[in-house]
Amino acid sequence: DVLPSPDGPAPSVSITEIRQYLRAQDIPFHDGYSCLHTPSLFTGDRGDQPLSANAPFTLFIDKTTGSFLCTATLAEGTWQDFQANVEMRLRGISPIPPASSEEMEEEMRQAREDARCIWERALPLWELLDEKETNETKALFGISQVTNATLKRFGVRYLRTARSLVFPWFSPQDATLKGLKLVRVEKNGDAITYVEETLPRFDSYLNLFGLPLIGRRDTELVLTGWELDALALHQAAGVASLALPRGNSCLPPTLLPYLEQFKRITLWLGEDLRSWEAAKLFARKLSLKRCSLVRPGNLQPRPLEALNQGLNVTKILRSALLASHKSIVSFRQLREEVFGELVNTEQVSGVKWTRFPELNKLLKGHRRGELTIFTGPTGSGKTTFISEYALDLCMQGVCTLWGSFEINNVRLAKIMLTQFAGRRLEDQLELYDEWADRFEELPLYFMTFHGQQNIKTVIATMQHAVYMYDITHVVVDNLQFMMGHEHISVDR
């Protein structure tokens, strides 16, 4: 994915401008938590008639970016697309949803076809050869306590050939299959890791798992970072629960309209401090006033683990901390967070580098809010090292934004791909697609600036990336090129 071109970031629009425009065009709207709600331009009467306030408010406009989504037709686009469609409607022309490229449409169609084939080959867990195979499979994924009724309700299946659980993505519009997530277990000694694969790939996979089971009257929700946690929550506490498509790494703004109906959202994303940091970040997107957070700790593990340990899940949910707070707090309000930091001392240090143990001793890991500057003469290897340093974190799920002002993105991506593969791909071109596919799955984004840039434009692009992709690590290479040589002596 490429962020806005060097000509400048996507034109920003303020919430005041959006409201003024809607009033000027006689478009009824009301304020939601993250979005403004209006009747859809893409449903009902066409032509130059004003939109009726009695029509369903199924079009949502993001208050931060101005992007819109119609949940009735799945039409989406930028604020500029919305204005263009309003103008077309005033001229009596039927609004046309912004189209994606033919190449993207074909890719999505192929992904849906592949997903359908896998879905038809997958079996419900209780329909395997015998009860022994079912129990062994459940034990492998740590879901022995999850009942067949729960698995059936959420439509979970098992693909025997890939030894993977299959989680479906059904369209909220017409319940057709739009994609899948496959999850398999890899064991390395006593350590267990879960490997995920999605159809369609990474950025196009926007499934809020469990969404078709949500009723229109549901006003309370628990948001989790993992499909199996959503199952455990529903079974243990009977609550409406959804799982984010990319766990605690990102809450795509496109999903915010589907969360507007809830007056209270509890974020229970996992059991480590990275999940806690992500929950606080996501709560700001969702509106702090309606969010509560479950603090990680020994007595409050992730929902599936809580179910397996026989803990009172309802009691844990009731103890969730409110995300919003006054400008002044007492120690009583901080007490639980302080305890959490003491319990998770190692995690407080940040995300450790796997390749650089000596660097961990110096920096204690990557911690949000810290600025690190690497200096050295030309040709000493700063870019080569920092690309390896950033790749290390990126492979651990740290969403990374690169601003390479000195070398172009193609060359930088080639360096990083070579480091990622650990081999000279120019000598083994037949392996390129395999490694490129794996590299594409990383939460890695590039700014398209090159050479000297206006710093306000760069900052605006960074802020856009933080909101859209939940970036937690920004690399600037290098400051001299970004600021322009003449600024160096004036303001270091």
C-alpha cells in the first residue's frame, strides 16, 4: 500500500466543514460516536428530490477523514467522492458508487472463488471421522471447553488437509461468503504459535467476525482481537462479541460504521501490554465516552484462557475500566494500571528485537512515544541497519511507516525483502513470488516523498497514516533530506 503521493496528502476536511456542507445541501444527519449518519444517496428515490429524514440513516461519514460507507449497498469512497455524488443527484443523475480498478475487482472475485472452494471442502468439527479426532483437534487449538453449539452458531469449520480452523466472512448485506481466515497451530518445543492466512489478502480482509449474529437492538458489545475469544465470550457470558480482522494491530476506519449502534463497547483484546496499548488507541477512534477496557493480568487472561480456567467471565467484564477520565486523577484511579506494569515488568520495556540483543540492553525494546536518532557518516550503513531494525519489529506485528527521503521506495523495498528472505533473490528468481507474498503480509507502509519536503505536509501524512493504519512506529531516513540542507544550521 502506498500513502498519498508527493503532490500532498489526501485533502483533509474538518468536521465543521462536513456539517456545513450537509446543512447547505439540505441533507439530514445526526451525530454518532465516530461518524455522522445520513440517509444513503445510493438507495431509494433517485433524482433531484431532497433526501428524506424518514429514510433509514444507512450512510456513515467518518468524522476524522470524511470517507463514507453505505452499509445498505456497501458503496464507499472519499469525501470528494461523496460531494461528487451529491452534485450528480442535484442534476438528476443517479449517483454511482466509486469503482475500484478492474485488476482489484478481478483479484477480489478470485479470492471469493478460492474461499468458496475451501469452505465447501471444510467440515464442521463434530462431523470429523470420529469423536477421538474431534477431541484431539479441539485440544490442539485449546478449545476443548468450546461447545459444538457455539462452533455451529459462529459457523466455524475445520480443513483437514491444512489442519486449520476456518472462520467465514459473510456479507452483512446478503449473507454471501466474502472471504475466510485459516488458522493453524505450529509447535516449537513447548511454545505454540498460531499462523493465520486470509482470503482476500491482508488489507482487503475487513471481516468483523460474528457481525451477522448481532441483532439490531444490541447496544452493548465486547470487541476482541481473536475469533476464538469471541466464541469464548459468547459461550461464557452470553454477550454480543466481535473479533477484529487483524487482532490488536489495527482497527480499520472502514469498520467504524458497523460499531455505531453500540452505546457501550468493552475492549478485551488480549493478555499482554501491547493489547492494552492497542485497546487505548482504538478507544480514541471509537469515542472514549462509550468504551471500557479489560486490563491484562494473571487473573484476567484473554477470554478463551479465562473460559478454559473456569474464571467468571461476566465478573471480569464488569470490572473493566472506563476509557474516559477527567483531566485530574487520583492514585486510586491509577492503582490498577500501576499494578499491571509491575506484573508485566518485562513487557513494559517494549517490543524486543529478536536480531539485536545488544540493542535491547541499550534501548530496552521499542516503546511508543520515544524518539531514537541514529547518526553516522555517509556510507556507514545507517539505512541498511535501520531497515533490518524496522523489519525485525514489523515481523512481530508492529505497524510501521517508512519515510525514505534519500533512496526511493523500490530500492528500499528490495533491501528489506532481501533481508526478510535472508538470501540473494536475484540468484533465485523462481522464489521471488513466494517471498514477496509473505513480505506483503507485513504491516508495513511507505510514504512516497523524496528529497526535501514541506514538514507540515509530511506531518499531515503521518497523522493520516496513524489514524488509518494504527501506525505505532515511524522511520524517517533521513532528517537532513527531509528538512533541506539550508535548515540544518538554523534549527538543528
